[in-house]
Amino acid sequence: MLGFNPQIPEVIADEWQASVCNVLFLRNSIQVTVTYARGEPQDGYIRYVIGYYSDISDARTTLEQSYRGTDITISDVKVYTTHNIDKQVACWNIENVVHELSAGINESDFFNIMTTILEGSNKR
């Protein structure tokens, strides 16, 4: 249906399983959203969105940023990180693909998961 295989991990950190996947077709992009869960509902979830854009300028303008966030560099990729309510949030783009990761987990676990996903997406 997409015409390509999106590079989405089925399992994150050996314990978070992909539980729901949605695809949204827009005029200038395809958005793939995956929700990961583990154990009990109170363990929370991880949300990973990949946006495939037809134009790189559209991809760059979709990165959400506020004055409260921080820019860091991981594997030569600029990553914007912030907190939104009780969730850690990270956004980055590689060419015309925008990645957004959010989760209500501790900062150390979030950073490790983000780094693993980022390094995997940067090799594709």
C-alpha cells in the first residue's frame, strides 16, 4: 500500500512491543505512527512517528520546537529534545524523513531508546 517498507522497529529495548500502527496519507507526506507497550497499562507507552515528506523544506518546517527545548547532536544528527506535560519528546530529521519520539518514561531510558532508534534510522 505504501510502495515501500517503512523502517520501523517491532521491538524497542527488548521489552517494548509495537502494539498499534496507523498510516496517514497527506498531500505532501505519509505519516506512520507506531505505539509501543510493555507489561501493564500503567507502564505507559512509547509513541514513534515517522513522516516521509515529498519535499525536504516541508520536512524541516514540521519539527516542533519551543524555547524550553534543547538541541543535541547524536551520530551527526541534530536532535531537538523537550518535555511536554509528563513526557519526554525528541524530534529529528534525516533528509526528507522526520522522526518524533515521545514517552512517559525516565530520562535515561528515553535517551537510550532515542539513541538506538536514531542510530538505526541514520544507517538506512
